[in-house]
Amino acid sequence: MTIRLVLAGCGNMGYAMLSGWLKSGKLAPSTVFVVEPNADLRQRAATLGCATSADASEIPAGAVPDLVVIAVKPQVIRDVTAAYKRFGDGRTTFVSIAAGTPVATFEEILGSRAPIARCMPNTPAAIGKGMMVVFSNRLVSDDTKRFIADLLSASGEVATIDDEGLMDAVTAVSGSGPAYIFHFIEAMTVAAEKAGLPAATAKLLAMQTVYGAASLAAESREDPGVLRQQVTSPNGTTAAALGVLMGEDRLTNLLTQAVEAARLRSIELGK
């Protein structure tokens, strides 16, 4: 059995990413070993054809995986990572998707020879529409960086940064960002109901409008500002609404404050 990847933790995010890797053909099930202490989650991973275990000690002796992906909560990151210290000799690259945990923490646990990449995904990765941002320490080879990016691309778009300090901003924008959009849909639904629409219709209009506009923005060659202008007739209904949202930069200022609050909280959690 040749193990290319060990997945430590197979909760919702770990399982979603694993499913994407296998469905896309980027990894064969026979090359993945999943370590998950929860029996139900472990069984779910086993249905994908992967070898599974409740404990890292059961990884076959002599295995040297290309990657160990750490997909557990930050609260248990030290204990979980310590179980993989035997792979810290430089031949295996570690990829963490734990929010707020800096590369230095993994270097402290695994030793100075371990190549480590830190990834911030977001929840749309569960349907292949995620945004993954990666920072790597100096020991991660270019070939491995490409391999990691290729794997992550099964879950959505991938970007890289060279300054780990920017990961707090990444967390505040794409990591937490889906919640902002979900709340926007909630707020737009309430507004639609207050305008007289039935609840079910209000929800459908709000959700589909956000989905359609985001899809158009993603597929169009035009800047979002240009798309906004194209749908805004002078003195029309859209212009009247935008006068409320854009007057005194209300929405821009509100989102800027929200992102900054999330960024500062990310820094606090990292300490």
C-alpha cells in the first residue's frame, strides 16, 4: 500500500475536501489514509474506499506520505499534530487548514526540517465553490506547492500569499465572508417580505438574485463596478436603492469595519 496522503480529521470540511480529491481523480482512494477518532465519521470516510483508523499510530510502518493534511479544530491542534512528529524529517509536507494557527506552531511541534503549508479554506469548498488561500514556509518545494494547489483546486479557487501576516485579512474576507453573504440574503429576504412578498417567494428572490449576480460577476470579463453601472438606469429604481446603500459610502464603510473586526479577532485568536 502506497500512501500519498494522510488526512488527520475527517469532519465536514475534511470530508468535503477528501470527496473532491477523489471525485476529481486527483487522488486514488487506495493512496489515502484517514485518521479519525469518531466512529461515524470514520465509517463515512471508509465508504469512499480509503483506509481508515482511529489513531495515527496505526498508519502502516514505513509509510512516507507526500502530505499530511491536518483538518482538526485549533483547540486540539497541538495534541493531534504531535502524533505525526515521526513524519517531520523533511520528506513529508504538512498542510494545515486550522484557522488561526501559525506555521511557527507546527514548526515547534514537528521540528525545523518539516515543510509546512497553511491553508485557509471556506465553507463553499464543500460544493467545489470554495476559496483557498495558501502560505508555505521556505522548506516547501515548488513541485509540492503545485501539487497542493492542484489538490485544493478540486474544492474551488486557489490563491497564494508570501506574507503569513496577511492570513488574518484572508480569514476576515474569504474565511468569514460566506457568513456575511448569508446574512445579506437574510436581510434581503426580510426587506422583500416587508415590501409585501410572501415569505417563500421573498427567500427565493433574495437567494437566487445573490447567486445569479455572483455567478455573472465571476464569469464576466467586466469589473463588478461596470456590471453595477450597466444595470443602473439614471433616475431609475436601482439608482434609488443604490443611493441608500452607496450614499456616504455606507455599505463600503460597514463592510470595512466588519472585515477589520474579524481581522483583529483573528490576530487575538492566533496569540
